[in-house]
Amino acid sequence: MWWRLLGMVVLFLGTQLLVSVFGTVVCSFLQIDPQGIDVLATLLLLSNLLVAVFLFGCRILPFKETFRRYSWNMKETAFLVGLTLLAIIPVNGLTELLRLPDIMQTSFAGLMANPLGILNIVVLGPLVEELIFRKGMLDILRKGNYFPIWAIVISSVTFGVIHGNPAQIPGAFLFGLLLGWIYWRTNSVWTVWLLHALNNLIGVLTFTIWGEDQKLMDLFGPWGLGALILCFSVVFFGLALSYRKAFKSKVPISFSEE
């Protein structure tokens, strides 16, 4: 089981590394700046597509099962969208309070102003990450009879660390917990892909409207931001607890969730 989990991570990182090396060689031959945003966006697109091809082409994930028809419950979907929106303030606020270095700020700013970069951030990136960290890793841990909370934590820690950017790691970990819990309850890649894409889309829109320098800390100050995080968190957890009563889990879990 652990080798299969490691294989997922190696596939994700290894593909990025190979594409990066390939891009550097090609850019050197063509005398193009390998750090250019257009080049970065193109290589990111190629990496995401290759990961998907490997996952399904090598039958690591079953295509039909992964993208099987999903019966959408509009009330449940709206509920989960609301939970995701509520989580944005606490997650981003906590990230700001930690004041961790953002070593990819310039690259992300460029990607969010580039059409191909936006496609990667909003559509392809979330899809590939959900295939690896939710569909792939959580399904492996589920078959290994891992207690749900530990399975979700393991996949979320990996999801956070894999970003490699200190400023992103805490937020990615917390958001991974939410997406992992939702995937465990719904057993739907479509749902977590939608919510992940929504979160990233809001990030792109926020950047486009207010720019990268606008922070919640600037608007509310540290104490005000702390109070805002607390208020949103209380509402979030209240709704999350009510979700279990309102909607029945769609995943056939063979061991107790209690």
C-alpha cells in the first residue's frame, strides 16, 4: 500500500521534473527565456496532461469508474459550495497571520494574468491534484482499512507539502482536509474537482480585481482578522456537523466512522 502511495507522489513530482528538464533543453536550443510566463504556463499544461495520460493510460486509475455518471443533488451541492466559500476566509486569514515566505509569488502573479496559466490554475491543476490526492491516495488508504480521519490527514499533509512553497503549505493542508472529507462522504471526483476549481477561480478573480498586494490583514488588522477567522470557523464547523445529518454518505465504508 505504501509503495502505491509513494508511486502517486513520484508520478506527480517526477512528471513535473521531466517536463521542466525537457523545457529547459528546448528553451536553450531555441534561445528562449525558460523563466518566461508563457513557457512556464505551457510546461505546466504539458505536465498536467502527461500526469492524466499516465494515470489512465497505465490503468493506475480506472477511467470509467473515476468519471462515472454522478447523480447531482442540487441542495447538497449548494451546501458544499457554501462550506467551501466559508472556508476561504479562515484558511487565507491563517496563512496571512503566519507570515510565511512566498517564494512563488512572482510566478503565480504572472500565471494569473496569463490565459493558459489561468486554465492550469482553475481547470487542469485542480483536476490532476484531485485525481492524485483524493481519488488516488484516499482510495488506496480506504482499501487499506485506514480510519477515515487518518487517511484524510495523510493525503492532506502530502497535498500541502507537495506544493513546496512555505506560504501555501498550511492553506493547502487545511483545504486538503476539507476536500478529503467531502470526497470521503460523496465518493465523487466531480464534486471535489468543482470545489477545488471554485476556490482557485476565486483566487484568480481576487488577484485580477484587487491585485497581489491586497491582504485581509490590511483591511482588518491582526486582531480583526483573528476575530473574522473565529466567526467564520464557528459557522463553518456548525454547518459541517449538520451536513452529516442532512445528507447520507454515498461511499460504502466497511468499517465504523464513529
